[in-house]
Amino acid sequence: MAWIRSKKKEIPGGLWLKCPACGEMIFKKDLEARQKVCPKCEYHHTLFGLERVAATLDEGTAVEMAPDLETVDRLQFTDKVPYPEKLKSTMAKTKRKEAMWIGTGQIKGRDVAFGTLDFSFLGGSMGWVVGEKVAIITEHARANRLPLILAAASGGARMHEGAISLMQMAKDCAALAKLDSDGGLYISILADPTTGGVTASWATQADVVLAEPGALIGFAGPRVIKTTLMQDLPEGFQRAEFLLGKGQLDSIVHRHKMRDTLDMLMSYCLQGDGFKTE
């Protein structure tokens, strides 16, 4: 009796991901259940904006602020496509209006002001809206005596906005200086990658600077530096572990332990009124 060939069933795409660190094939839902940490090698895959919110704040407590701020193309910038078209297509893809989420919520029952960059939105680059949102949430933390926690994953200042994007560095650092002078606590979380003007401003101006394992952190990228210096760079250059050894970070924290670490730091650093102890 001849075998009858049945029609081959098609497997839906997007169900499996390959870990870039160890090459392991991972079921996407299993990876998401582990906050996108590889079950084999512990590689920390990128958490996008709302994923970071869900992983950090207590369930059901997040309240977004300034969600409708949108960028204005003041320079009429055109690369391969005009800047407004790039923004429009990115908004459609990410279902977000900009690269920064800010708002309030709780961590282990403690009220916090929180913000996070979304690397899927133009590489988490900082333009006017991102800079303004950092300033808004910083001022909110100061006015309401809340600890401030910001998470960064960025390619740096947004070239499409020229000097306007660079101005955000000074503006945000000034807002953070006011928070600090009033006794406010600011904790920064650096994810992979954190580079450029974000690194050179608010991402590293915190009371406590934390990083995820293996995160690339620096100003210019390692390839640019290597080409400029025309020499080989140290092994692990600009990775979180390298920077920790140089005193540029306070600690490297596994994603699964981040909430507990933030809770511990706030319990240790804060008085009853929500600002730092003397």
C-alpha cells in the first residue's frame, strides 16, 4: 500500500528566537515569562518601554504622565526620508508617540516616580520630547517628594534634532541638580546599550548607578574609538563588568533581582518623608 503524503503543516513565524549570546533557540513565550533573560546563558535581551514598566513597577500601579507630547520637526531634517515620515512610521510600528515613558507607580508598595527609554523607538534616542519628559518626571519627583528611578537604553542624542537634542543634556542635569539639592533620591538603571548624550547626562548623574549584566555603556562606540585610536581595546571594553572594575558603576544587578535591589536601596536611603537621609 502506497503512503499518502499529507500536506505539511506550516509553523507560524515569530514563535522562536535565537539567543545572540549562546545560540540557543528559545520559545518566545518562555523568554517573555523570564523577563527576556536567556534560560541557558542568562543573556539579557532588550526590554522595550512597556515591558520595562511591567518588570519594574507593581502590577496595576503604573500611571503614565505626558503621553501626548510629540516632536516638532523644527529643522526640516531629511535623511533617507524626511524626519516627520520616519516619526510617523515609528509611531505606527511601536504604538508609541515617543521613546520615553514616564509616570508614577509603586515598587513593593512604595510610591515612586519612574521613567524608561524604549530602544525600539529610533534607538531610544533623545530629542526634545525625551529631554522634556525627563525634566517633567524629575520635577514631579521633587515636588511630591518621591524617589526617582530612570532606566536608559539609548543610542544617544537624536541627530534629526541637531543642537536642540544636545540642549536636553544641560536641561535634564539642571533639573536633577535641583532634586539633589532638595534631598531627593535618584537611582539610574543602565541597560544595553546606553551611549552618547544620554550616558553623558542624566543616565550617569544618579546617587546610585546600576547596570544590567553585559550592558554596553559609553559615549562613543567601541568601533569608533578603535578606529580613532588605531589600537586594540581591552577585552570587555565598555561593558558593564569592565566599568564596574573602573569604579564607574555602583553595582551590576540581574534583571530578576532588580525590584528587590531597588526596594532595598530605597529602604536604606530614604527617610519617612521620601527624601534621603542625612
